[in-house]
Amino acid sequence: MGRKGLSREARKIRYVNLSRVSFRHFYGTDKLTWDKRPGVWAQPLNRSQHNLQHGEPFSFDNPVFSKFALYSTVVLSKTICMSELTTLYRMRKQAYANEEDIERFATSKDTEVTTSDASVERVRRCHLNDLENVLPFVLVGLMYVSTKPGVVEASRVFQVFTAARLLHTAAYLIPLPQPSRALTFLTGYGVTFFMAYKVFKAVY
């Protein structure tokens, strides 16, 4: 039916529906927000801005969550790699902790079970330290993101923690003289406590 065959009310509904489709296609949202100042028209929010202002912190449209996801993936991936590094050191040093490993992988019949090889134990301690620090960072970090911190502040927090953990691993495995390892450990720990403080502050 053409436009002339429609009643006035039907034409009005059709016009509104077509306008909504065009608006959604251009801005990615049906939501309109206007500046509250008299006589000032504000631009409609795009999808990213709408998600940020309407309680969706855990979206990749939120730059804080996006950066958190990036740096969390970096430190978690490093933690996973420490397990593989432990295996590599065990095979290189022929320092196996289980008899079945000796039967399958040992290159000498004289190889015995040991849990005291210095190199292997150093990697294992470094891995354990990662588990004790990276997992709390990720869990507390999620709650920190939900407080909607500023992008600059959050970026610095995530960057400092990631750098501290990478330097801590280097200081542990090279090894570097103290207090290099202690300082990197305390820096990462301090970042996690800072985020926890921000969460408590937001709640209370």
C-alpha cells in the first residue's frame, strides 16, 4: 500500500519507526541523552559511551576493562609458562621427582628421584610466587574495575603490576642481587592492596 493509502496516524507511526532504524544504524543505540543545560543540545551517546554510563563495566567497550583484560592475560600467560619452564629444567638437569618420570625420560640408569635440585627448585619457587600474586591481582582487579576508576589511573595500576611481575621473574631466574627481587615483589603486592583499598572505599 502506498503512502497515500495510509491514514494520518499510520503515516506518523511509519515515520517514527523508519527514524528509529536510521538512528540505530548510525549511532548503534536507541538511547537519546540530551544536555541538561538550557538551550544546549548534546550529541546522542554511541554504544561505547552508553555501556560506560549505564552500568556495563565488564565490556570491551569499556577501556578500563579492555586494558585490565590485556595485562591480566600477560601475567597469567607468564604464570602458565613457568610450569613449562619447570619441566624444561627437570629434563635438562635430569632432576625428576617421580619414579615413573625416570623410567620414561631419564637418559641414564643411575638417575635417582630428587626434589632438591637448586635450579629446578628456583623455578618452582618463582612459579609459586606468581600463583600467590597474580591470582589475587586478577580477582581483586575485577572488583576494582567494577568501581569504574579513571582510565589513566587504572592503566597505570595495571602497567605497574605487570612490569613488577616481569622484573620479579627476571630477578628470580637470573638471579639478580637483593633487594631487586624484594622491591619488585613489594611493588606488585602494593598494587593489589591499592586496588583492594579502592574497592573498600567504594563500598563504604
